[in-house]
Amino acid sequence: MIEARHLRVLRAVAATGSFSAAARELGCTQPAVSQQMKALEASAGTPLLIRTGREMRLTQAGEALVRHAAGILAGLTAAEEEIAAIAGLRAGRVRLVSFSSGSSTLVPTALAALRAAHPGTRVSLVEAEPPRSVEMLREGDCDVALAFRYYASGAEAEWADLVVRPLLTDRLVGLVPEGHRLAASGQVAIAELADEPWIAGCPRCRRQLVRVCEDAGFTPRIDFATDDYPAVIGLVGAGLGVAVLPELALESVRPKGACTVSVEPAVHREIVALTLPDLAQVPAVAATLDQLTAAAGAGDRPSMIPALGGRPPVVGRP
């Protein structure tokens, strides 16, 4: 194996023309230079220098190795500097994937704080709902996934191979048109909405809606389905149906023409940040997780429960 220190000595010998001159340039002894050249020739498996009196001349193999040494040593130096910068959070890259309501609420606060603390760390963001976002993490397409899951038996095993950073517990609330018969009720049983047309959200949220409604004794008639929360709110506001949405989704959108009501039985989802065990040791990834945790605890979210390891009541079938 060719070592970088041997390449540095070879370059010095080629530049100065002798072992003694190279030793003076490198700040070591002439025997040390000679010993390292013998080790390099042994590694290369061929002579690299021709000794003619006091002068040294490169063989064809020596010339080739010197030619490549410049690029190799420059690359090693650059790599060492980059690694030092990443380790010290003076540089680094984090690829973040998030579901839409997380992108509009938790992510901006977290990334602004990360940039202020570590301006050399770059973060890219793409949107995907779980389970696709979790698949992207496992496939190596991102470093941190902001995700959610609804409470049900067996849910813990879903992310058993990942580092899970709990952020907060998000409650689902009902959304009805302003003129709806239950708009002023404050709190409604979900069974009271059995005959209403429904607007459903992402596939995972849609499955949870159907599960909760069936537990209440009816199957919801879903007229519209969209992953776009503002579109859900707009459809409800136009009187086209009712919906349940996470409170996090309502935090950054004004529900024009619609009213929120508390729905019983309560339905909660757990918001988490996920990464792989090895990635959790990377300073930039660890800093991103810390800022997402801080963002989840910041702001005025009185009805949201910071995730402290507790579990709300399980709603729905396993």
C-alpha cells in the first residue's frame, strides 16, 4: 500500500535531486529519507529512482508516481480540511424530507435557528408523506425524515431500526362549514357526522379516518380526497363537506369559511424526526434533530402535547 507520507518524500527528492537536500526541506535526516524511499519502492514493486553519484534521477515509474502524487496529496489535504469543517459544523449537508404541515410549521423555525448557529451547514428540503418519507430514509435518499404515525397496537415496531426523536403529539380536530348545524357546538361526537360528505387528506390520514368512523358505527362517504391541506379547508369552507385535520395543519392556514370543533373520541398522531443510527452521529444531522426538537417546543401551541414518552389513548383498531 502506498502511503501519503512516502509520496511527499518522493516529491521532495524529485524536486531537490538528492536525499540530503530533500531531508533538509522536510526537516528530517538523510537516512530517514532513504528508508522511506526503500519502503515506497517495495510497495510499488519496481525501482522509482536511479542513483548516479550524488544525484537522483526518476525512473519511468517514478515519473508516473510523481505526476499522480500532486493530485493525490491535494485531494487528501482537501478531504482532511472538509472533514474537519464538517466535524466542527463549519460545513456539512443535511437532506431533510418532511410532510406538508411539518414543512410549513416546524421546519422553517428549525432551519432558521440552524442557519443562525451554523451558517456553513446546508439543508435541502423535499416533501413526502409517510411511509414514503421513511422509505426514502432507509434507501439513503435523505438524512432526516420528519414523519408521523397514529397510535395503534404494533406502531412501535414500525420504526424499530431507526433513531426516533419524539417532537410532539398532534390532536385531530373537526372542520365544518361556518353555517353547519354543528358549527357552534364546540365539541361533537364523530358519529354525529355520519351522514355528511367528507373531504379526506393523505392516504395514511384517510385510512385513519375510515378506521375511526367505522369504530363509531358508520363508513364515511368520501367525496373529495387531497393531500393539500389548504384545499381541504377551501372545500369545507365552500360547504362541500366536513373533515378532520391535524392541528399542526391549521397552524399556518386561516380556515376561511370553516369552523373547527373538538371531535370525540379524541384522535392523536405522534410527530417525530427519524434518522439512521450511523447518521445520528454526524454533527450536522444531530444539530438538525436538536433544532427540530426546539421548534416543536416553541411557539404558542396550547392544545398540543410535547412528546415526553407518554401515550394518549389508543383510537381505532390495530
